[in-house]
Amino acid sequence: MPSDSSSTERLEAQIPGAFPDANQSQSAVSTHQTLSQALYDRRAEYTRARNVRIKVGSWNVAGMKGVERDVGAWFVGGKGIEESLAGLGVADSKAGDARESVEAQETRRSSVAPTIPLNDRKAVPGDEEVGIYALGLQEVVDITSFSEALRPYTDPSVASRWKEAVSATMPEGYQLVAEQQLIGLLLLIYVSPAIHPQIKAVSTTSVGTGLMGYMGNKGAVTARLVLGETTRLVFVNCHLAAGADKAALDRRIWDAGQITSRTRFDSVTDAMGITQGHGEALGDEDFAFWFGDLNFRLEGLPGDDVRRLLTIHAKRLDPDQDTTQDGKDDAPASADSAHASKANSNPADAEGSEDAVPLPPDLDPASLQTTIDSLLPHDELIQVQKAGKAFHDGWGEGPIRFLPSYKYDVGKVGVFDSSEKRRCPSWCDRILYRTRAAKQRHDAKVKEQEEARKRDEQMKANGLDTAGDDEAVLYDYDPETDAANDSYDEHDGHNDPDPEAVITKDGFQDEILLEYYTTHMRVLSSDHKPLDAIFSLKYDAVVQTLKRAVHQEVARELDRQENEGRPSITLVVDRSTGTPDPENKNTTDSSFDGVDFGDVRFAKSKRRNITIANTGRVPATFGFTDRPVNNDQPDGPFPPWLSVTFDRDPDPTSKAPTDNLNQQFTLEPADVCNAELRLKLADLGMVYDLNEGTSTLDEILVLRVHEGRDHFLPIRGSWQQSALSRTVDKLIKIPEGGIRKLQGQKPDVSEGVRYSVPREIFRLTEAIEDLTERTLAEWDMTGHEGDEKKAPWQHNAAWPFADQVEDPEDGEIAADVFDALDCDEAFEKAFPAGTPPKQKLEVMTGVLLTFLRSLRDGVITKTLWEQLEEGIGNREKTKQRLLADDEKMWALEILASAPNHNASFLLVVSMLQAVAKQIAEASAPDKISTPRSSMDLPASPKASVRRRTLSKVPQVAVKQLMHRNHAAIFADVLFRAPKSDKLKEKEKTVQKERMARLVELFLNDE
């Protein structure tokens, strides 16, 4: 296989969604393949053998005007061939050929009309018989002109003129798929309508090797295309350095090397669906065609002798003309091609011997082929190939059985250069081709030679180069191998080529055969004769409908294998309520495929369970990962109101976490674990959003399985409206029955006021006063008998409003109290039977503080506090002190502007006074004359108090201490101050002290 499957698997293992590594999973199936690899392995099912003819043409037009008139006839139509001088695959013309004679053609020749013989017939395949036409032109502009050679841009009008001429002669439906121009070089590739859909990944480039090694007067234009998604074809049209001396030859070799090393194409998506990270170069293709004016000459032969020798055969075009006319060897002759063919192929006929057996051309010393074979050993291209200097790495050429293509007099068929320079005829224009198999054979040979050289050097280093010389004389001869080293240099290129099988880069089997290789001698418009070669290519082409069907089958099979080899878990949601408490209502939807918590109330815990089972064949490591959130939502695996607890410990921290899991757990196959989901909503900001309908309890948890698929677990709950996080102005408009009675509605702002203070504050303060009295009474009767020897108010002046360490049981009771508050039901239902008054009181005070803290506008609004703080600040600056009654009246005047808030404030203050009075009376000593110094005052956790500032009367001192602590506590929940979050700590402390003094002002009644 041309591709390394193991490296491909390693590459695709890094792609998201790739199959798991078998080494990381004990029971994983080891035969997993990527989709592209599996599809590639079944390529025989969606490819079909196709055949196409490829015609490659090359012509140096020498910058002549009007030459484009001939291109269609010889390149597309297959005309302009002189069969007697044509070469491979071209048969002699038939008797009775009405084609225009050479003499008439040369006489008629004009620069404004085609030079192809009249009534000429097609001698080689053309028109619709060819599927791919690749035409390489040289010197479409005058490259000897410095203005053309140094022009910083390419004139597009020249290419347009040639494209119009070629397109006009192409069969209907043929399309231009690639073009590239470099000054005088032009490459055009056309394909048939049947081939066009199979052409992909077309890439063109150019390499200049002219002046300074980079200018475009010499160089190459190249195109790469992929045929049938299987076969890479490369076409190189070049013009190498001119000249017949040694320096020119070296420059041609350098030009060829530069073209090879600097040519780069765009990357290709191969048969396995992998796009290369870098472009392709020459040598990466399956079939390459290198053609153009390579400019290689005949070395070591006098030009006059070569011209004289070849003119003998050229004059046979007209046997009626004297070959020694005017004593000139290079005089042209005219005759039809039928006589020329007979004169060339059967010289015995000239002697009039009807019984003579004709000799094969390669055995007839007088034949054109014998002459060509005698000249080819001097051909520079063949010499540099054998010397390994250029075109030696797999490049081949068809048998040369035609006259040199260069140089002729313009307008003549067989007259070589008669100018003053009298250039030596040469096969300058060539068409080479190379298969991937030939390139690989050359690379293998080079590798073997390098290894042999290293072995020889090693033997010499070990002193074995002279050992056994005498024996080597006797036994060193090997007739089978020694014959292969014969230095016989005769050119042996006239044997017809055989079809060559090739394994393409993508692993498909192709076959190529050279059918024709010839020049078009009857084209007279340039000093070069055009030549072309026709190849028959058998290739595998992808059939898209079959490929899609196989792709679907492979995808299904790999999906099955993937599911069996990847970790797999199953989630089962327990839809029970999780508690037998009938008050824990559950209006879940059985059709919901997720965790439904039913009705959700503030601070009320609700639980659901999910069962996680490993239903796969391998251990499964899983855990909850970050869920998808909006910008305004907190990130993390769970929302703040949800917690998840597993019935087992997570994996040890020493095991590296995977997939960004906060906690990960591992289940063996068939193992099961349980996870409890606990919902408790205690965030007042969230309560406000839920009340307003701007937020919901809909979430999606993501349970990630390492190397497996993610499981998405929907979470939802139905929020029950709460009186929390509302304003005083809205609460006073809620009718009896509570906010829950308006579920799904919003209080009408225009509705009349029903209460002077929110009913919730009234009910809570009333309950607290009543429970305080009952708690004190019960303690008086039974408190001394319990574990507590000292009443709670005796060691904590903030009681019963002190912050308590929340008991889970008290938290659940408090949630039921909030529910009773929202439903306007009796608080007694919220408490379990037998709950002591002290516990009830502490729960109720906590509920009151939470409720006051949740008010959006506060009991004392921002506007009211700004006025109050301004007056307090001014008096502090002027050091003005008011009497307590005067300061109360001043504060009440400000509060009176908001009657409902004023009434709510006074109601809370009244409750605090009543509580403090009852506790103070309960703390009174048995004897009125007991001095305060002999009595232990309770601790002051919320306010810093100097004991000497307190009253000497114990009962009054206790009350004062309680007032200061209660004032400090309620200052935080009653007031709303503007921009308090932007104040410094010192400023916040001063502000809180002012609020507490104001509350304490109303609490002190003495």
C-alpha cells in the first residue's frame, strides 16, 4: 500500500470523535478503523475501469504571425502528417489519395491562410476519439525581444487568441480545465464532456529559468489534475536553454533541475479523505508528461553531414525529381505520400525487382530508420539520461521514427535550415512521459547502489579489497550479469512499447500505452515541426452513487463497532417524590424525559435520584462537566440551587482527571451507582427573577463519559410564587389568601391598597411577640430542669434574633413557614407536633429577618434614608445634639412621606420593644434592691457597648443592651442605602452606626 495505515490511524486518533485507543481500554475491539480507512479498503466496490485517450502536443511557433490557424487541423484533427516520415503507429496513405502535393502546398503557402494540405485526411486519432488534449506552445511571443523577456506581466491577449483558435476546432462540449502562461510558454488542457466531471484538484504553476535564472523567457508551465478521484496527471510544457555548445548543454541540465525542484502544486485530498498539510511536487504524481522545446542537439557531428544525410530521405517525398538537381543536396522535392512511403519502406522496388523480399526498416541500411538509429546515440538528451544528469529518474520516450523537428525553412516541408547559420537538424522538440512505477524503480535502484557503495567502503576499510585477487580472476565471471554491463551504446528505442501497469499513489491499478508518437511534417508555418503523442490510459474512476452507498454501509458498520468498543452507560431517572411527606407536593409530568422536581418553593429541599449503569463492555469513567450557559448565568456543572451526591467515593485524585471533570467515577461493566439530586433555592436574587418570570428552573446537565458519548440530562421545576423579594407597595395590595392565590398572575398596580403594612410583616411580628411570651413562660416553669442552666437571653443580648447555626430540621421547618406565609395559612401547620416554643420562636425570627432582607425597596427606602442621613450628617458636622423626643419627631416627619413604610417601621420597632420588655422583666432579679454590679449581664455579640454607660438598674440595663444588639441586627435588614457597595469599609461602618442609632432611638422608651 502506498500509504502508511498506522500513521494515518495515529493522526486521526487526535480528531474529536475518533475511536478510543485500544491500549486504554482492556476489552476494546482492536480492529477499529477510521471511516476513511474502511471506505478506502472497499474502493474496489465503488470504482470502475475507464479508458481515455490523452493527446499531448508540442509546438514551437517561433513567434510567427498567423500560426494559430494551423493548430486545430494538426492537433485536434490529426492532419498534416507525412506518413513516410511519421513514425510510431502511423500507417501509409491509401492509393488514390487526393491530398494536395508537397509542391502545390508549398506554392500555395500564405501567412494569412492555413498551411495544412488541402483534402488532407486524419492520420492519427483526434476529435471525439481523444478525451484529454494537452497542448504546449513555445515562443507564442518573440522572446528574443528584451521588451517581451523583461515585461513584468504576461500579456493575456496572446493566450486569448490561442484559446479562441483551439476552442473553435474542439468538438462540441469540450471544456478548458487548465491554462498557464509564462511569457512565451502557454499550456492549454481541454477535456471531453464525459471526462469533465471526473476532473478535480486542478493546480497550475510556472517556473522561470531564463535571465538571472528566474526570468520567464525560459522555463516551464505546469498543470496537475486528478482524474476520477484516483489518478494524478501532471503536464509540463518547457522551453530550455538554446545553443549547441557545452555551456548551453549544462544550462539545459540546470534548467531541468530547477523546474523539477521548484515546481509545487496545491495540496490534494486523497482517497482516504485526508488533506495534505503541504503541497505536492514533481514525483508525487501517477503519470507525468514532459514536453516542449527541450533544445537538446546532436553532439559531435558536423551539421552539414547530418543535413546532407537526412536530406536524402526528405527528397524522397517526390521520386520524380532529380536528387542531384543543381548539385545541391538540400533541394526539396515534391511527391505524394504514397510514393514516398513505398520508396522509404521498400527500397528494393526502386531497383525494379518484383520478387525481392522487402527488408524491415531497421535492417535496411538505406532506410530512414537506420539513419535515425545511427544519429540517436549522439543525441544529447539520450546521453544525459544515460549519464544520470537529467531526465534519468524514470523518464521515458517513445521510439523516434521521424525526422528531426528542427530546424526547417518556414514554408517548406523537408528543407532544413538554408540560412547563413545552417543549423544542424536536431530532435529539439520531445515528448517524455513517466509513470509512478518507473519513478519507484529508479528510486529503488539508487537506494541499492548507495547500499552497495557503503558495503564496498566498509570492505575496503576492513582490508578486503585485495583479498583473493587470484581466485577472482578464475571465478569472477558471470555470463548472466556481465552481459548486462555491456557498454554497447547503440540506441535501441525503435521497439514498440508495451502497456505498463501502474499502482497509483492512492493504491489504484492503472495501465498506460503509448499509441502514436510523430511529427506533422506538412505544417509549414514555423521553423519547428509540431509533434504529438497519443496515450491510451486505463484507470479506475470513482462512481459517486456507488461510493455513497458504500459510505453508508461503512458508517453503519463502524458505528456498530464503535458502540461496542466505546464505554457506554445508561441513565434511569427515579420519578418518585423522595419523601413520604404529603406536603411535599409533586406534580411531575410522566412524559418528561428528565428530572422533574415538580412544584418548587423557597428554601424547601426536593430530592430526585438517578441510577447510572455501565451497559458497555469496557470500564466507563464519567462525571458531570460544565453545562452550556448564557453570559448572565453562573458556569459550572450545576446551577447554584442544585447539588449532586453519589453513593460512592470519586476516583482517587492521583488518577489524572479527564475531560475537565470536577469529580470522576469509574464503573466496571454491569456495575451500577446512584446519584441524588437535591434542589434547594435560597437565593433571594433568584427568587425575584422567578417571581417576575425572567428566569426559570430549566437546566441541562452534561454527564460526560470519557471516550464515550455525552449524556444530556434535562432538569426542570415549577416555581411557586413567593412573597419574598417584592416591594412594600406590592405586598400591601395582595388580598387574603396570600401571594400563592395569584399564582400565574401579577398584582395589579392600579388595584387599591388593602393594608397599611404588608400582611406578612404583621403576621410575623404578631407571632414573634406571642411565641416570646410563651417561651419565657415555659422556661419559667421547666427551663431549670433541662440541660441548660441558664436561659438563652441571659447569656446573649441579641436573642431571639441572634444568628443561629442552621439546624437542617429548622431549615425544613422554616421552608414550611415561608410556604404558610405565601398561602396565608396558620403557622402552626408548619411545625411538627411537639415542637417547643423556643424552637418555634427562633425559626420565626429567622423567617422575619429573611423576609425583611428580601424586600426590594426595604422598610426604609433609599430616598428616605438619604434624607435621614443628610440630617444626621449635618448635625454631626455642627455638633448639634437634639433631645431624643425632638429627634424622633424629626425622623417621623420624614418617614411620614411614605405612610406604608412608616407604619411598617413602627410595627417592627413596636415588636422589638415588646420582646425586649418581656425578656427584661423575665431577667429581673428576685429582689428589687439587687445592685447591677452583682448581676451578670448577657454578652453583646452584635454591638460594642461600654458597660458603664448602661443604667444602674439591672432590668433597664438588660433592656438597653438588648436594644443596641437588636438595633444593630435590624439596621442591616430595614434600611436600603444608595451606592452602599461603592463605599469604603470605614464609610460603611459609619453608615451602619447611624442606622443602628436611629433604630435604637425608637426602641428606647425611657
